[in-house]
Amino acid sequence: MIKTAVSLYSYQDEYVRGKLNLEGCLKELHEAGAQGVEILPDQMLRRAPFVSDADIKNWHEMLEKYEIAPVCNDIFINTLLYNNRVLTHDESLELLENELRLANRMGMKMVRLVSMTPVDIIEDALPLAEKLDVTMALEVHAGMSFNIPQTKKFCDLMFKLESEHVGLVIDTGIFCRKFPRVSREFHLAHGLNPKLGEYIDKIYPEHEEISFIKDEKNRPAEIKDMIKSEVDFVYLMLADGYENHPYTLLDPYMKYVKHFHAKTFEMLDDKEEYSTDFAGLIEYLKGKNYDGYIATEYEGGRFALPGTVVDAVTQVRRNQKMFRSLIDG
């Protein structure tokens, strides 16, 4: 059964400005109709991963109060803590094991690993993950999806281990059918050459990914004349942060897919998101008998135009209403 959740990353603007605290976020999830929650403990829990027993108790009381299931713990194994070296294998492993213990205390059955998590610590962490019954799931993110060596290395290990405690989180940014309009409008407001924005909008649907535009050797000649400022260059570098793959890309991996991030930039209403065909995705997942959560991850706030107010609450509510309709329908 497909269930809905919300990543509290969605409310980062409201949270940092004091409009919502942690309890306010969970209350909002309840009112939006979400069934589960995904949290970034570094953002919202004091002293994470060494959260106090009192705060853990309060967390569980809030979940019960607002009828929200704990789903996924988004963690970061920061191998660049020091400016003169990367973390050793044992140091990285210790960080991961601490996060697994926190997830278990919070009632989470999953930790989301970011794309560049060192693969060589996964097998060593597996005995603890199995003991705690917490799955380690690598996020497959646009710009860092199945075609990059680090993701392939993780998947090769995943296939080898065949463990229910090693899997994948799929970020739906790999299924963007149109380049996010909010990104273009934001950069236009900061000086983007309109011709470059129009060009990327035009070529984007014609390719599964457009990383080639970053390569000076393979970059289409016409782009060179469009780069007139630092904003143009930055926009070009960020343009491959979205991909346009068919849903069948997941066919070889569905057995291992544990969770989805529903990347949301711009809900047009409560039926449609501008960039992503979520109706097609839900149809695909139903056909695969997917049994898990799809979590709203609103990122449009980062593209708020000067003088405007971020309204993640409305965007998340629309997204959740859309999913409820698609799943039930």
C-alpha cells in the first residue's frame, strides 16, 4: 500500500523564522492529512544524534498526539569535518552507527543516506542495522543518480548483500518532465539572460539528463554566446540538478526501493505539480505493488522571489491532497 508522509525539510523557512516549531510542524502534518513524518535531526533535535531521553519521550508523545508515524531519519555522514583530511573508515562508521541508534530511539525504521556516503562503511554497519531493525537507504538524487560511480558502487553492494536492511530512497527529481519554472523565474530576477533560460527550457524535455551542457568540450556552441554574467554561469552549472528519465528506470531496483521523496517545486493547485507527472508515477508504483511511503519534499522555497513570502504550508497541503486523490483513485 502506498502511504503519504512529509519531510520536515519542507518547512525549513517557516522553522528558521519561528513560524513553526517541531510540534507545529507535526500538527501541520496531521491537518494536511499526512500519515508519516521524515525528519532531519541535525536541524530540529538538540544535540543530535545524542538526543536526551526527555526529548525522545516528548517526540513520541507528539507523534501519538498528532497520529503521525515515524518513517525516515535523514542523516549526513560528513566526511569533511576537518579542513586538512577526510574522516577515516572507523570515524565514518562510528557516525553512521550513532545515527542508527538515534533512529531506533525515535521509532524510525529507516535512515536516508545522502548520495556521497562512503560505501565501504555499509557492510560493517549492517550487523547493528539488523539488530536495531533499521534500514540504510541511499538517496538516488537528480544529478547523482544511477549513472554516477558512487551510486553504482552502492547498488553493486546492495545486490551482493541482498539484505532487507540495505536499500534505496528515490528522489523524484529524476523524473522531472519540465525544468522547474520557479528556478528560472528566480534567476531571471537576479539577472539571468532570458535567452539561456528559454534555451534550457526547450532542450530539457528532449533529453534524459542535460549534464553535457556543463562540459565545455561538448557544450552546444550556441550556449557560449548566452553566458554573459556570473548568474548565467551558475544557472548553467545548476541545470543538471534535474533529470527526465522514464519510470521504467526503476525496474531493476524496485525490489530494493524503500521510500520516495516527492520533490515538489510548484503545486499549481491540489491536482498538479508543474514539473513532475505524479499521476504517472503513482500509476507506475501501483503496477509494481509498491508498499511504502512517498514523502512530500517541498523545495520551491529556495526560489522565493525578492519581496515574497515562502508558503510551504499551502504547497505541502496541496501536494498531500493530490497524493490522497491519486492513491485512493
